[in-house]
Amino acid sequence: MAVQDATSEVLVDTLERSLRNRRIAKHVGIFLTLTLLWELGSRMGWLDPLFYPRPSNIIRSFWLIYFQNANVWFHLYSTISLVIIGWVLGSMLGIGLGALVGFNTVIRRFLKPYVIVLEATPRIAVAPLLIAALGFGVNSKLAIIMLVCFFAPFINTLSGVINVNEERLELFRSMRASKTQILRKLVLPDAIPVIMAGERLALTAALSGALVAEFIQRDKGIGSLILVYTRNLNMASAFACIFTLTIIGFLIFKGMEKLDHYIAYWKYEGGRERMSSKRKRTMVEP
Amino acid sequence: MVKHEQSMAAAGDVVVSGLNVGKTFAAGTVVALENANFDIKRGSFVSLVGPSGCGKSTLLRLVSGLIEPTSGEIEVHGTPVNGPRADISMMFQKATLLDWRTSLENVLLPTEINGTPSKADKNRALDLLKLVGLEDFAFSFPAQLSGGMQQRVALARLLQTGADILLLDEPFGALDEFTREHLNTELMRIVAEVRATAIFVTHNITEAIFLADQVVVMTSRPGRMAKIINVDLERPRPLSIQTSVEFNKLVEDVRETLGAV
Ligand SMILES: Nc1ncnc2c1ncn2[C@@H]1O[C@H](COP(=O)(O)OP(=O)(O)OP(=O)(O)O)[C@@H](O)[C@H]1O
Ligand SMILES: [Mg+2]
């Protein structure tokens, strides 16, 4: 019985893998064809090479900005460090305030109209004002990133804290749990998955926020680099920068997914199994 | 058998009592419970049965101290109830386990709330998981358990508190017939084993009689205790007792009180 199960599992596995390989092959094929068409169109003059640089040129630009001139690293470092710092600060502020507002009904009622107004206003519109107030430089860039990062964690933490399961709350009360215990053992862990979802949105927003700040300030960062290349009509290098951002965006997505599996482990089968055997080990060993 | 005789010997002292207990909601417009008087003896198993909305949960929550009566008074172990207390433990229709905790950690929750669990507490929790037949699932998360298993974890958690008065609000109501019957039998065994006093809410007349020493029949609008019926069936009770003449007389009695016949 067990042997049979094992074989059928292996079979399903190989079948899935071959299907997956075929799917990947298909995607790669389509991508290569499109790239080739683009290259061809550019060479034949169907596409204006000024605005649609040839893929081969973009690849050359990648080589240029990363290795030959190696000028992208400085800007990449500037953008990424700002994004991370702004994200951490902005979302920490969001989570903290969200929890505070969630717990205090008085503050909540008082703040509600402001939250609605803030939610309806595109945060990025405030960027020029922040620059006017804080001047050019790191401070206003960070402020803009924090502003766009703040909201999703704030709202998600708030709703996570407010929407505590009534039955669980009653359970804790019947066990005579203190307010802090209810917070630490029920409300916060319960809100973790929804807070993580907010963090994911915030990090994506942080990247956009950084770009806008750089577009305005034009001093350094990938955003200002794109601006410079576009003005010089060096579209191939501009595209190389844009694809760099695509890769960063993808890494952010994957990274947050990993983090979610790690922190909100009970939501995932793999996470549950991992923690289950881990808890067993720590229980048995000491 | 021996255990049962002991609990009979200890009978006589009342552990939970209510005097003219009433509870209204919505500024007095909803009368959830009216003029309830009851004495529950140590070690007895009391079933509360009645139609939806007759105040069963309200009565249980009043006894647990989660809510306060509008009138009258409830005493537990001779002291008035004015808030949740250590000698009472409650279990709900839903398992209400914490998803991020293993079975063992869920069972340890009440101990954690009273302080840091010791090695002995952990062993006790493991013993209780064994008692409910889940020793192999101590390190599983709720999402890895069936509904019946989750409810058994909740039962172990209920017992972990060490309270001697157990309040059960339709604990197996959401489960299928087979699982429910099985868990009821287990519950009867376990409650006798730990010598607790139990108040058990159900919609199911057969279940109410099968488990109980006393069945409190409640009627609605306003919620009232219509009748208290003593169940003098011998213990341990096999499932087959449900087809006996005496048993069916009791069913008849409850039905008549409810006005459902
Ligand atoms: N918090 C509350 N606010 C207002 N009304 C309530 C509240 N709790 C209970 N009630 C009302 O009190 C009455 C009794 O409710 P209760 O939950 O005790 O019934 P029940 O016998 O447990 O019903 P069920 O079998 O459906 O669980 C109902 O009419 C209900 O609407
Ligand atoms: Mg109820």
C-alpha cells in the first residue's frame, strides 16, 4: 500500500515537472520570438529606434552601465538603501499607530475622518510639499517614501486589531487574561498575516515613492538616472534601468513571499510542517 | 463504579446555585432569562435543553461570570459570582483554538495565562491530550486537525485549567452524528474521571438525557426553566440504553414540557 502510494507520488511528481518544463519552454519561446520581432522591426525601420531601442542595444547598455562604466551601482545603492530605510521606518510607524488607534476607541473615533481623507488623497501628490518643507536631499526623499509606505500597514494593522474574533476574546476573558496578555497572545499574532499583506504593499509602494522623489530631485538614484538617459535620448540605457527595476520588483515580491512563509507560518502547509517538527524537537531535546 | 459512589457520598453540597436570576438585553426589551432558581450538586452532570433563544447560553455565561445578571444572584462554592473565576472553565460550540499554536501549546494556554508553565504543567497537558486520544497530534497545528479533533483539543484545554466546574455550550453541536456520539461517551467518562461538575447545553433531547443526572428543560420568550427532570439511570451507561423503556419515558417527559408533542 505504502509502496504503491510512493510510486504514484513519484509519477505525479515527474508528470508535474515535465508539464512545468514544457510551460517554461513555451514562455521562453514566446519571449524570444517577441524580442526577435522587436529587433527585426527596429532594424527594418518599422519601429522608431529613437524610442524603441533594439534589444541588442539594451543588452549592450546593461553591459555598459553595470560593468564598463559601472555607473549604475552608485544609483542602485542610493535607491535601494532609501527604499529599505523608508519602508522600515514608514511601516513601523504605520503598525505602531495602527495598533494604538485600534486599541483606543476614543482615539479611533477622533481619527476616523482624517483617515478617510488621507485614504482618498493620492499620497504622492503631497511629495512636492514635503520637498518644499524639508528641502532637497535625503530627508525629503525619506519622508516621501515613509508617507507612501505608511498607509497600508496602518490600515491593515488597524483592521487586524479591530476584527478580533469575538469568541476567542470571550475565551481569553473566561480564562481571566489581562489586557496585555490579550494583546500579546491573541490580538497581535492574529493580526500578523494581515499586517504582512500590508507590508508587502508598502514595500512595492516604497519603490515607486523613491522613483518619484528621484524624478523631482534629479540628484541620484535609479529614477534620476532614467531621467538623465531619456533626456539624452539614450533610450537603450533608460530601458536597461527600467528592466533593472523590474528585477528589483520581482525580488521584492519573492522576498516578501519568503518572509510571509517564515513569519505567518501557520497559513502554509509547508510552514506548519516545518514548525511542527521544530516544536517537537525543542520539546524532546531539553 | 467506585468513583460514582464517592460522588454520591459527596452529593448534598451545592456548588452552583442561582436565586431568582434574570437577565435582560437591549435596555430591558429582550428578556433572555427570567426568574431562574437552581442548585447544582457537586459532581453532578446537568444538561440544559431547550429551543433556540431560550437563554441557555445566557445562563451559562452568567454562571461563568462573563456577564452579570440583571436581577438575582449566582453563587459558586458559596461565593457570589462577579467575574470569571479560576474554579470555572468554559468550552464553546466552536473549538476557538489559536491557529498559530500547536495542540500542546493550545492546551497550555490557560496555564500560561496564570504564569509560566512548568515541566509538570507540560506533562499534564500531554496527559490530557492522551486522555482525549490525541497523543500523536500534540505538535500538530489546528489546520492539520479535523473538526472533531479540534474540539477534543478544546476539551483538553478545558481540563487543563484544573477548574472543577465545567461549562459546555453545545461543544459538539457542529460535528457529525458519529463523532458527536463518540465524543459524548468520552466526555461522560472523562468528567467522571476528573470528578468535575458539568453543565452541558444542547438542542438534542436524547443527548441531554443520556449524559445527565439532571435535565433542565427550558422554554423561550421569556427564557425560563420550565422543569428539572432527574435521570436515575445507572452508570456507566451503554449507548443501547437509549432504546430502553425508562429512557424513552424521560424523552417523552422532556418533549411534553417543551410542548413539542
Ligand atoms: N449580547 C446580547 N445582546 C442582545 N440580546 C442578546 C444577547 N445575547 C443573547 N441575547 C438574546 O437573549 C436571548 C437568549 O439568547 P441565548 O443565546 O442565551 O439563547 P440560546 O438558548 O443559547 O440559543 P441557541 O440555542 O440558539 O444558542 C435571545 O433572544 C437573544 O437574542
Ligand atoms: Mg446558545
